[in-house]
Amino acid sequence: MKKIGFIGLGTMGLPMAANLLRKGYSLSVYNRTAEKNVELVRQGAQAAATPADAARDADVLITMLSNDIAIRQTFYDPKGIMEGIRPGMTVIDCSTISPHMSKTLQAELAEHAVHFLDAPVTGSKPAAEDGTLLFMVGGNEEALSEHKDVFEAMGNRVVYMGPSGSGSYAKLAHNTMVGINAIGFVEGMALAAKANVDLNKFYEIVMAGGASSKQAELKGPKILNRNFDTQFSMQLMHKDLRLASQLTDQLQLTAPLLGLAKSVYEMGLSKGLGDQDLSAIVQCYEEWMDKKIEACKREETLSEALLTKQDLNIERRRSVRVPMNIRLLLSVYQWEQEGAFSGQNMEGTLYDLSDSGLQVTSTFPLAQDMFIVIHFPQEAELPPITARIIRVFSDSGLFRYGCMLSGLPPHTRIKLEEYIHEKLQETETNEQT
């Protein structure tokens, strides 16, 4: 099996390296703060004394560092990566850096017969832990194909973007949208809070309506529950927007929203929030309007449990997690050609509440990001409900799917909540008797 070197064990790098170990790869790791090596070494990794040592025996070297300066130092300082490379190896950089730096490294390494792939990721810390990252890759496509197994050990999607630098271009464009979307979500929450709107109910509306977004899904629970533990730090968000701003200058592209978002995050940095999650930017808005944006102090409802991870505490406070075992019929449709679809029905079970909606079990294998139609028992009086599979777990031939519900009409959501609540009560009553 391939020997892999991994440099940079921060918020993203550490779980990525751990996934490589779990998939059986021989792994050598280096981090400037050596303490971060300890757990991986306990799991079987070798600790490298220098970046050169991490690269020296590797077939593939992966770097996950914070910025251009860290990349430059790690490659070119004494005992850096350039002292350990050898012809035929491949370097994969998953950092978010400038396209210019990616192209510079590719040209430099090519002179030594070393392939370089710029392969930044999207998915933040939870996806790094779950092994569900998406890689956007620039560079030699043959090198990507040769090492696709390495990518698939850390993620579930690999998108080839084109020549060297293409991955870095795509990541900066992507994170421009992330930064702007997050600010837009926070401003909407601030407006609702200032108007004394019930934020629990308002967040439910956001997730069911046109304002729903990945940032709303990820950051809403953090804001409402005052949990600013880092998934993606504010200082890294600002760094990416700064790189994107430099790129728009080079391309002579007017980007007013990018400039405004970057300025707002700069205000957050000035308040000392840089090490916190980017959702901590809400604290700037709270200061401006002299009011906190947080969940209402009342008992959670099942509606909230269906929508947010943090609100699943209502279930976790139970002595055991309650499986519901409600029989379902699942439909999957596949596009075959223009205007033609093929469909398949299978049996399933509504197991319990999941992080983003429901958990469904079936013996039929499905893939992440597939859309399914869930048919509830006739007694539920519910129409077919569409869901996207966001997590897949398997155990002895049984598959468990985490399904995210979105865009449900309010009356359907209410009936679904009432039905599940009724079934939960029945299950608990049966267990007590």
C-alpha cells in the first residue's frame, strides 16, 4: 500500500490524517506543534522530525496548511519539503492558498519530476471527521487518477477542475460565496431578533423556505445555542476573502459584496474573535443592536429537533435513543436520457430522528447525495416526502441513511411532527409497560 506523508494537523488536517490511518495507509506525520502528533502516533502513524523527513519516503505527500506564508516556509525553509522530494512522487496540497502560489509550486516541483495537485476542500471540520470532504483538484489529471484512492479515503467527491491552479481558483470563488452567505444569514437573524421575533420559529421558517442554505444549516444552531467552537475559523474566512479580493483585482472584476463581507469579518477580528468559528461574527451585530441573538428560553419542540443538530439534545437527554421502527416505502428515481426516468421501490424503516431530519434504514444500498421519496404508512395521512441522503452508515448488510428534509410545506411539516411525536409516545409507553 502507498506510503503517505501528511504535514499540517490543524482543525482539518488531523481528522483527514486519521481517516487515512483507518483505511490502512502507512502514514508519516509532521506538525510544527509536535503534541498534535501524539494521538496519530498512538494509532500507528510515524512522527517525522522535519517536513523533509515526512516527504522523504512518501509516495504521496499531503499538505494542509493555513496560508501562503506557511506553505512557503514548509517547502523552502532548511529541512523543508524540497529537501525530501524525489522523482515520481506526488504532492497534494489541500490548503486554501493563492492560485499564484499553487502554480509556482507546480512549476518548481515539475523540474524535479514531481507531480503537484492543488486540491483544496470544502466541508469544514464535520466533513473532515466523517470522511465526506469534496476535493476540487487542479493539475495533472493522470496523477489525480493514479491517487484517487487517497482522496477517497478522506472524502466522497473528487472534482477535476483543470490545469494547475484551477482548484485554488475554484476554492476562492466558493469561499467568497460562503463568506457572503454567512453574513446574509446573520443579518437576517439580527433583523428578526431586533424585531422581537421568536428565533426558534424564525429559524424553522428559514430552513423550510427560500433563505435556506448550507451556512444556515451549519451556523444557525451554533448561533442560537451560543456555541462558537471552531468548524472554520473567522481568521481563515477573512484570509480566504482577502485572497479572493486580490484575485478580483488581478482579473479586474468588480465584487462589491466580497468587499463588504471582508470588511465585516475585519471588524470581528478587531474584536478578538479570529480563533472562534466564523459564526461568532454575530457578536458584532449584537454589539451594534445591543441585543443577543439566541434561542428562546423555552422547552424545545419536535419541530426544532427535526431541523437542527443541537436541538437533538431533546432526544439525547433520554436514557436511551428511541428507535421508532415505522415501516416505510422508499422510491428512487434515476435519469436515463432526456425526458426519461427509471424508478425503483424498496422497503425501509423510519429508525429515529437524525441530525438534519430523519434516519431511515434499508437493506438496499444507496449513495450519499441521492434524493429519495419517502412514503409513510396510510395511517399517517402524509403525502410522499422528498429527502436528500446526507450520511450513510452500514452494518452487516443493513444500511442507515441520514436524510435531510427541505422545502416541506408548513402544513405537511406540522402533520409529520405530530405523527412522529405520537409514535415516540407510543414507543415509550410500550417500553415502560
